[in-house]
Amino acid sequence: MSCWALLALKPPHLGKTRLAGTLSGTQRTQLVRAMFERVLDALGAAGEIDRVAVVTPDPGIVPHGVITLADPGGGLNHALDAGRRQAMAQGADEILILHADLPSLRADEVDTFVRHSRPAGLGFAPDRHGSGTNAIFLSPPGGFGFHFGAASFERHLHEARARAREHTVITLPGFAVDIDEPADLQHFSGPRAGLLEPFLPHWNMTRWTTRPQHFSPSHAAEHG
């Protein structure tokens, strides 16, 4: 069996637009690259992952040893579907789809998610809000539609039920937190900052409270 990890990434300078009022364009680009590198490091150290592939219109951001797949355009779901087909054509028997903005992802969590998803053949990792989907494991890779965007977790569950697919939901810290909005950065303040620490001093913590309206109920367009 050959298990591939598959990510989709737009050019870094076009990413994280919802942080535009918090970080400068240069800081957002640096943040995208830092999180992307963290995810690649985790995947590279994971024992269950055989190949890593990135669907992107910007091949220059993909490091040596990582497979670059063409992005046909049309948004995240189209990009991932195209990447899945290309990976299957190159021998992928299992695919782990995940986002490139998981700043605390660890290799052992990747292995845990893959191993616990294999018996069902379909596994989901929800975000910390329970509304978005930050990872999907598929074995075999085909026969499932992607619905990343607003309220994607429920839509992916509906897809599984509609196809009568056995599935499992696995909650792991490194898969649960992605960075899309200022409140997500706030969540990583203090001792949890990690690789985000260089970006945190640039914004005013008092601007962001924990009132519900500051926490988006779903991660739209870019992720989810």
C-alpha cells in the first residue's frame, strides 16, 4: 500500500486575506510559508506517509522531495480532486488530505490519524470549532466528493452517509487548530505560540475578545 499526503496551496502572497487587518502582506506571506513548512516537516517524519504532494499554481514554493501537481483552477475542491486523480495515477492507494496551515501538527498525530482511519477507510479530523474539516483520510482514494468551505464538516459527514460509507471522526490537537482569522492567532498566544511567536507582537491583543462574534462559526472559502 502507498499512502500519499495531499495538500493544496495558493501562492503565499495571496493567502490569509482575513488577517489583512492584523498582519502586513509580508507578515502574512511569512506566516503561510512557516505553517506550510511545519506541515511538511510533520509529514516527512511520519512513518505512515510514503509520498507528499502539493497542488499549486506556484511550483517554486514546493521544496525538493515533495511532488508538485498542477492546479487546474476553480477553487480548493477542484484542486484537491485534480490532485487526487494525479496521485492515484501515480500509484496512491491511500490519501491523506490536509490543510497547509496547521501550526502545531506533529508526526505522531499524522500516524495516529492514518492508523485509526484505516479500518473504516474514511476518516475526518474536524477543526476546533467542530464546523470545518482539517483532514480527510481515504482508502481507496476515490468515490468521495470534497466539500471544503463553510460548514464543511457536516457536509462531509452527509457525503459519507449518502454514499453509505463507514467512517470515523478523530480529534487530535495538531489537526484541530488552523489559522484563518485573528481569533485563531489569539488562540495561539502565550506558551502555545510556537512558530507563530514572531508574528504575535505585531497585533494588539486587546482588539480581540472571546465574544462569539469574533469566532467565525466556519472556515469559509480558504479552508474548512
